[in-house]
Amino acid sequence: MRVFLVLFFMFLGFYCNAQKQEVQKCIETFFEGFHQKDSIKMKLVCSDKIILQSISENPLKGNKLSDETAKEFYKSIASIPASMKFQEKILSYNIQIDGSMAHVWAPYEFYLNDKLSHAGVNTFTLFKEKDSWKIIYLIDTRRK
């Protein structure tokens, strides 16, 4: 009986870790497409109904919540000038999964032409559609 329980919990641990790796890979693919200015690659891991929001934090002007349509978002990615160098560095991943839903908390730093532009946290909500994870909601905070 003990051997069965040990094997059961080992299998459960491996399964949970594999699920988290799949979710993280989905987010990494999103950022690969972002850094390559490849909106088609990004669309592969995003739902057609993705919701995009940002919270700009400014102690003087106050906080502002903004919405962006998927069409506007992909168009803005594709129109980034080739001369512009940018990188969003994900500092860590905190991944929580319940069945076919996952949530990812990912602090980041955003660099523009090798200078820190802003920092904050990305939060992603994902849905497991058939055999693949899709990003259905993305909201981030931005502060200088």
C-alpha cells in the first residue's frame, strides 16, 4: 500500500510539473513572437477572443486602466520599426492551474534600446482548449 501511495504522489507531482511547463512554454512562445515582431506566432498561443488591458501607474497623474483590441495589439507589434530594439525580461513565473484554467503572475522589466523603460507585472489567464493552452486574458502594470 505504501509503495502505491508513493508512486501515486510521484505521478501526480510529475503531471502537475508537466502542466506548468506547458503553460510556461505558451507564455515563452508569446514573447518569442513579441520580440520577433511576429504577430502570427503570437496568435498561435492566443485565443481569438483575447482581452488585453494595461494599468499605468503614475503617482502624480493617478492610475489609468486602458483596453486594447486584439487587432490593435497585433497591428502595433507588426508596425514596430526595425531600428527599435526592445526586450521584455520576465523575472519569474508563478503558475497556478485548476483543470482547464491557468493563471500566471510574471514580474517583468521592459528595455528600450538597452535602457530600462518601465517595469511591472504581467498576469495571464489561460484556457486549455483541446490539447493546447491559449491565452484568453492579459493585463499588465506599468511604472517608471
